[in-house]
Amino acid sequence: MQEAEQLDRFFEICRQHNLKITPQRTSVYHALMSAENHPSADDIFQIVKHQYPNITFDTVNRTLMTFTQIGLLTIVESYRGSRRFDPNFEDHHHMHCLKCGRIVDFTSDEFDQLKAPKKLMQKFATVLSSRVIFNGICLECQNKTDKFYRNNKS
Amino acid sequence: MQEAEQLDRFFEICRQHNLKITPQRTSVYHALMSAENHPSADDIFQIVKHQYPNITFDTVNRTLMTFTQIGLLTIVESYRGSRRFDPNFEDHHHMHCLKCGRIVDFTSDEFDQLKAPKKLMQKFATVLSSRVIFNGICLECQNKTDKFYRNNKS
DNA sequence: TTGTATTTAAGAATTATTCTTATTTAATTG
DNA sequence: CAATTAAATAAGAATAATTCTTAAATACAA
Ligand SMILES: [Mn+2]
Ligand SMILES: [Mn+2]
Ligand SMILES: [Zn+2]
Ligand SMILES: [Zn+2]
């Protein structure tokens, strides 16, 4: 998506939800769209502060939560630390590094097709999304001596 | 597993890791094994407090982290709130309710077999585990008006 | 341009987790 | 069984993450 297109999408969705288009919100949206991986509210705050030195963390965080409510991004599953956001709306899946906490996107047509077992559907009224996650150690971390949060029995 | 068996497993694993078998640790292990779903450290603390009114949250939490390190339990992926633990070591997968945060286990032979794409393996030195997660709304929550943390574009 | 509901900044409050230190204790050894 | 000692605990402080409260500012509809 082009930058202009992205901005139009942002304006459009704000209007649909009766959200005022403020410089702060626009700047948060910009920062999000240019964020590489899965930024925390503080990651976005640090970026936006360059443009708006007086902006508060609360405003950035509140804005991100608002964006989540209206479907401009999602909150990512994680094992620790602060909440992290995902601006990537392509179907995709995640690999978590249990040492550094990095979350890497990957795509898989096969995994996109997984269906919840019928048994499970007796306990849930609605299924909204699914994702496959792999846990492991990334290349950068393989030689670190840090302990990690164990996520299987091996 | 019988209760006596479970305790033996606990003693055995503690000994293997040179951990002293204290009443506090034993009580935390008990509480864990009888916990239904995916308890937080505070959930366990509330239970253990009945038996040991002087125990501190820190001791419970530290004990749970120690248990995680030695493979007696795992930390569960989540979208919010406090860290949650999983004493269930059977292969299984999760359904998350985005309104109440409940995490429900389910099994699937199919999902147990998923393999990470080769492309991905160029970025990761080791894969330790995998899991499929479904996000949705549970039966108890379907009539609530609470907002929820959105996790897909629909 | 004005009116108003929304949004923001600032700072306090709350919640979750970890650290520091003095005391206690489990487990080893004599 | 008693002495020894490294490990574990309780208590409280500190840190980290998030949310709340309120007064001032502002987007935007009329
Ligand atoms: Mn992602
Ligand atoms: Mn589970
Ligand atoms: Zn890593
Ligand atoms: Zn629910």
C-alpha cells in the first residue's frame, strides 16, 4: 500500500467511527505503519516524540488501544513484558524467540486453512481468527547464555 | 496421574535440580496441579495462602518461575493482564476468549504434527514447540456488551 | 465563527513484577 | 542428634506497565 493510500484508509476508518483526525493520531498511525516488527506502545511513543515532543505515553497508548478497537491493528500474543501490537493484516503466523522475545512473521497457505475442531465449537460462540505459533531460539540468540521461558517439556 | 505419583515426580525433579523441598514449594506445586485452567501467580497465591497465611506473593511467583525453568510448567501466550501458567504437559492447543481472557485447552492430532516452513528455519536456530491458537468469544461472553481486544480484521 | 463533544497533557493511581536484605530452614555431615 | 552452611523465605522497597482523573485545548459540525 502506498503512503497516500494508507493515509486515506486511516481517514476513512476514523470517519466511519466518528473519531476526530488529530495530529497525534495521525502521527501514531504513521509510526505504526513504518514499524518493522511488533512494536510496544513505548516503541511508538519514542518515535512519535520526535515529531511531538509534548505528547504523553498515555495518549500514544490510548490511541493504539482505540486503533485496536476499530480494527486498524491487533494485539499480539506474547509470553512476557509489555503489550505489543501488530499492524500486519495479511494472513500470517508467528515465530517467538524465547530468549529475546522477538516475534517474526511468516506466511503459510496451509496454516491459514486450519479449522477449529467441532468439539471445541460447543464451548465457543464465535471464532474470529486463528494463528500458528512456533517457539524457539533465533540465530542472534543461539550463543547467548541467558535463560529462557520454557515452553515445552523438552 | 495419581496424587502420590505427582508428588514423587515433584520430589524427583527438585532433587535433579538441587532444589530444596520446602513446604512452600510443595504447596505451590499442589495448587498448580489442582488448578483448572491457566492460573496467574496471584491465583496460586490466593490458594496457597489458606495453608500458609504468611507466604508472600513474591515467594509464590518466584517458585512458579523456578518451576518454569526446570520444566514443571510453562508460561502461556496471552494478550493482556498478568502472566499465566500452564501445568498441562500433554500436547495441546488453545482457544482464547477475547472478552473474558479465558484460555481453553483442546487436543488435535492434526495440529500436533505441524512443521515449521523451511524458509523460517533460516532465521531460527532451534524450534522448541508449536501451538495453534484460536481467538473468539466464549458462550458465557456472547451476550456481554464488553468491548474486546480485536484480533483480526473481521 | 461559534458551540460543543472529543481529545489531549499532566500527574496521580493502580497493577504486575522484581529486587534487596536480614532471617530462617532444608539437608548434609560428623 | 547437633552443627554447619548454602539455599530459600518474608518483608518491604523499587521498578515497570498500564490506566484513571481532571482541566485545558481543539476538531469539526452547524
Ligand atoms: Mn505479526
Ligand atoms: Mn493449556
Ligand atoms: Zn532471540
Ligand atoms: Zn469469555
